[in-house]
Amino acid sequence: MREITQTESTSTIKKKDARITWVRTEILFLFASFGLPYLMGLFFYLTTRYSLLDIFSHEKVIRYALLGVVFFFTFTFFSWYLHYRKAEVFLHKSTKWILTTTVYFSFLLSPILANVLSPFIVPLVFCGLLIALLVDEKLAYIVNAVAPTLFFLCYYVLNPVTDMFSLVSSGLVQLLSGCFMLVTTKNRYTRLSFLLKCLAVGLLVSFPIAMISSLLRVDADVESAVISGIFASVSVLSSLAFFMVLTPLFEVAFGLYSNFRLEEICTSDAPLMERLAKEAPGTYNHSIAMATLAQDCAKAIGENASLAKAGACYHDVGKLYNPICFSENQTTYNPHDNYIPEVSVALITRHTKEGANLIRKQRLPEALAQIAQEHHGDQTVSYFLNKSIRMTDEKMNSDLFRYKGPRPSTKISGIIMIVDTVEAATRAQGINKDPVLFRAFIHKLINDKIEANQFSDCPLTFKDFTLIEETLLKSIPAIYHQRIKYNK
């Protein structure tokens, strides 16, 4: 990691990183955009009787170049959208590869299927599904709208004698089916529920739309309309099949994560969760309680609830290296009674870095390692600082009693920092039954973090802080509710 000089601020570095990422992304998109139409022509040649001279005639080569320009501006628009809407996603080194690979896969396979079977069977819905899961949900709607138009423009250039009515009808089917699938599968965090929703769309949406559009032809007949409907349903199902098979491969290849994977690694039999439950039960219980609160807070501000849940589950896994050093895992013995404060602080603060390293060794999503390392920022460990002050008359350097950072850089990391503090404080002091005093208690905990500049690198807004506070006020009593005492 490069060193940051005093004159070089964090925001300046982020701007430089964004510019470098933008240049690299545009170079990749430039080559990908102009190469795709020619590769589509080559794939189309494999399933037709046209010769290479026909596919790559002078007139078509010029049209391929024009299609390349269209692709390049389309990809550039995707980059611009992500850069201004989700900078952290845009800056991820794999985002540009996900976009390129997804479009290439769909657009190279589709000419073969369209030529051999029917234009209705092309698996373009796959693009929207994968981008919604691994990149950004709103961008997926844009891709879902643009992909059919671009593909059928390309296919018309490849095969000018094709039936234009079928092209337009199949494009409409892909567009509407993709939108229905994105809407109905939103917030589906299990593969089974996702699969069932997609199957319903394939049977109940794409089939009737394709059949009705085919019947609008002047020379339409019921048999051809039914066949078109069947092909349209198969296209949705094939997109779903490719999606289910390729998603895990994309996750591993590009170091990204889906909500499915996040939910799976939060189960009690996940390796690190199992270790945490056995070796540090107090930390495990704290993390599980945090997971519910973090998930609620993320939903309240429109962030990824599954990522917040997983971040909470794994934020303290670094405590596995020395569980007894942390109060929630102690019973009667406290090793810090035998340590000087400086040693205690070193043992306590190292768990953020060790947690990040442990997460990376397990090949879990990098976002979880980032949360583990950022969730304490560079806060002071006040207990041991005060203990050291009481032990000596010398002036203490408070920097020796701080976490090493960095401070939270994403909204999810900020949520984890807040929830970690509030959950621990509530568990220690209990819930004040007076709602006004309880609100003031939570507000002070959050405000202390703000005043300590722990969110200076975090995009959380004052509106977000308010929503998080309101969510915690509702969610914490639900977790730590009191039960009625039964008489013997």
C-alpha cells in the first residue's frame, strides 16, 4: 500500500484512483466494443451457408465498425452511470470485466441460437440477471433495456434477409421478460425462491407475450405463434440456467459476491462461524445480535442488507487469535489484570487486521475483510488509556492507544461501526424503559463517533444517521425484550 504524504488527502487519492480506473476501463471497452461485432460475424458464419467473403464484405466491415462505435458509447454510458451513482462499485477492478464478459457471452451465443432455432430463443435476459446480482440493480434495468435493441440491430446487419417482425417481437419479449424477472426476484436471498420466481416469469410472462405478438402478423397462424411462445419461454429458462451455473464461477474468478453467497456464509456451519461459536461464544452471540440490527439499518437507508448481515457476522473474527483477551469471552479470569496497558491495547487492537487476514485466507469476499479492518476506525481505546494515566504521572501519547484504522470508507462499514458500539453498550447497560432517555443514549453514542471524525471518509449522510438511529430504537427492544417471570 502506498504511503500518503501530509499534503496528499484521501479525497485526492480517490480522485486519482477514479481517473486511472476510468482510463483503464475505457481502453478495455474500446477494444471490446470494436471486436464484438466482428466476432459475432465469425460465430454467425459457423451456422450459416454464407462464405467468409459474404460475412466480411467491404460494406459489412464498415457496418461492423459503426456497431463498434455504438457499443463503445453504450459501455461508456454504463461506466459514467456507475462512476456517479456507485463510485465504490465503479472502482472495483472486476466491474469492467463483469460487464464485458456478460455482454460477450450473451451476444456471441445468441446469433447461433437465433439462426439455428429462432430469434425468440436468444438468452439476453442473462445479462440483466447477472449484472443485478454482481454489479448494480438499477444498472441491470438499463442493460436489460439496451441489450435487446443492440443485439437485434447487430443481427439485422449480420442477416439482412431475416424477418423484421420476428426481430422486433422477440426484442419486446426479452425486454418485458427481463424487467419482470428483475422486479419479481428483488430481495430474493435464496436460490430456490429466485429459481421459482424466474420459472414463473418464463411460463406466465414470456410465453403469452411472444404468442400474442406473433398473432399480430398479417399471415399469422396459431401453430407458429405457439412455437414462438415456447421458444420465448425456453430463452428465459436458458438464461436462468446459464445464470445459476455461471454465477459461482464469476464470483470466484472476479472476487465478487452475490446475495446468495453472503447468505450462505452466514449460516452457523460456515467454517469461521463454527469456530467463533466454539472458541469465542461471547463474540459469536454479539455478532449474531449485530447481524439482525445491521440488516435492519441497511434496509432503512437502501443499502445491501445481506452484505450488512455478513459484515456483522464476520467483523470480529480476528478475536479468534486470542478470545480470552476480550471481555465478552471471559468468565472469571481477565488476563489484562497481569498486563501493562500498552500490551493490552496491542492485543485488543490487532483483532481488526487479523480478522481481515483471516477472511482473506478463507477466500471470502474482500468487502468483509474491509469491514473487519475498518469497523473501529482509528478510535482511542479509552479504558486502557485512562488506566495508563492513573498508573503514571507522565503525559501519555493517546496515539499509542488507538486502533490502526482505516476509518470506515463505505456506508456498510459505517453501519457496522455504529451497531457494534450501540449493541455492546446496550448489552452492558440494558435498555432504558424511558423512550426519551433511550433515544438520547443512542443519539449520544452515534454523535460521539461523528465528533471523533470517524465518518470523515464515509458517504453516510445526516439523513442516513437519522434513519439508522430510528431503526435501532425500534429493533433493539425487539431483540432484548424482557420475559414474564413465571411463578413456581
